Amino acid sequence: MTCRVDKTNNVARGRAIEMKVKAYLEQQGLTFVTNNYYTRFGEIDLVFRDGLVWIFVEVKFRQSAQYGLAEDAFTKQKRQRLTKAIQFFVAQYNINLQHHDHRIDLFAINGNRAKWYKAV
């Protein structure tokens, strides 16, 4: 027997999880800028500011550890694609990173446990 995964439901679940992460990070004092910024190289899940610091957040979710932890899904290749997407973002919005600090954060959710990794 085969089990077909409905990608529409997975996309909707992913967006709902990202919105919960967005709300949590706003409660922590970050200022929301945008979400789901797409380039041909990849996507930035969430963008925030903390004062003059730009924060680019990658959200990873795993319902179970059957296929590894959410943290493990943030691979070297994914980081490279995210870095390229960030380069496009700062170019499009004329952000001079010599005058503004920035960092990449990972928000990993495994089942019902979440962890926010800053400056990964």
C-alpha cells in the first residue's frame, strides 16, 4: 500500500507553523519585516529587525525524528541557498550591511518542542 502525501496540506501546515514562529518572535521584541521572500536560489522564511540588526530566520519542522531532527535539515547546501537569497534581499532593498549587522537564526521544531538558535 502506498501513502500519498498531499503537498497542499504540507504547505499550509508549514505556513501556519511559520506564522506561530512569527508571533513568538514578535513577543520576544523583534520587529517583523516580511515572510516568504522568494528568489530563484531559495526562500527566506522570515525577516525581522532588532534595532539596526537584520535577522533572517529559517524555520524547520519535523513531526517526528523518524527522518532526523529539524536541526539536521538545515544543511550546508540550504545555508548556501539562504545566503544567496539574503544577498538578493539586501540588494533589492538597498541595505548596506557595512552599516547594519545581520544574522541567520534557525527556529527548529521537533514535535511539540521548539528551540531558537541565534546566529547559526
